Amino acid sequence: MLLQTSTFIKLIVLLGTMERHEPILTAAGLSRNEAKVYLALLDLKTATAVEITRKSKVHRVNVYDVLERLREKGLISAVMEAKKRLYSVADPEQLLHL
């Protein structure tokens, strides 16, 4: 099972698709909004909260809360660059440790 999950995570990264993988991420322990935001960021690579909001279609106020929860889970990282906070996906293998 671990190998299959690891392989799936690598496929998500390679394919960059979103909607079809949301139920799998929620089954892995993410909330629906966490899954949407995570997949949007996975597709965007590096983005601001506003860009993630547009891509994920999750309300901006909720995106900030979700980003903090994903950061606490070690699934994303955030850096300040030119007075903007940029988010990026950490190693997708972290999903195995939820």
C-alpha cells in the first residue's frame, strides 16, 4: 500500500490535475478545502494567496486559514519575497505522514 500511495503522489505531481484527485486527498486526511488549495498550489508551483484563491475557487478568507493548516502539517512552505508571502508545495511525500 505504501508503494501505491507513493506512486500516486508522484503521479499527481507529474500530471498536475486537480478535481479527480481531491477525493483521494480527503481520504488521506485533508479537508475538502485543504485538498483544493493543495492541488491548486501543486499546479501553480509558487503563488500568493490571491493566486491560490483564484485557482482553487476557495474563498480568500478561508484560503489563509487553510494555508496555515497545510504549513503546520508540513505540506507547504511560505517565504517573504518583495513584501509578498509566497507559498510553495513541500515534498509531496509528506502526504504519507498525515
